[in-house]
Amino acid sequence: MKKALSEYPYYHIYPDSEQRELRQALQSYVGVKAESIIAGSGSDELIDFVMRLFIDPGTESSTACPHSACTSSAPMPGEAS
């Protein structure tokens, strides 16, 4: 493990936040255009993205969350924090 980690030269580079390579690979695999595919860093991020996309600022909403990480949420765009 130490050898593999010591030989990896890209720790200073952030991953592509748009997941271009993954979406291109999925486009080839499933036959859906890459611009129609959304990839995220887990279901929490994708649920948050969908809520921010479809729920207007100031609209009351709720979601079920099975763990303590969901006890607070970030404000919707346009809302005071």
C-alpha cells in the first residue's frame, strides 16, 4: 500500500467535478448522451442537487434521513444562512 501511494503523482489535482470521463463511459455503455447523465459523490449529494434544482428558495420541504449527519442542512440558493 505504501509503495502504491508513494508512486501516485496526482494528489495535488482535484478530481473532475463534472465527472466527464465517467459520463462519457456511461454514454458508450448505456447509449444515453453524456449531458443527460448526472454523477455525484454519493446519494446525499445527488439528493441535495435535485432538491436545489426543483425546490424554490423559501419553500418548506422535508426529507427522511437515517443518520445524524442530516440534522441540519445548507440554505437553499438565495436564502440567508
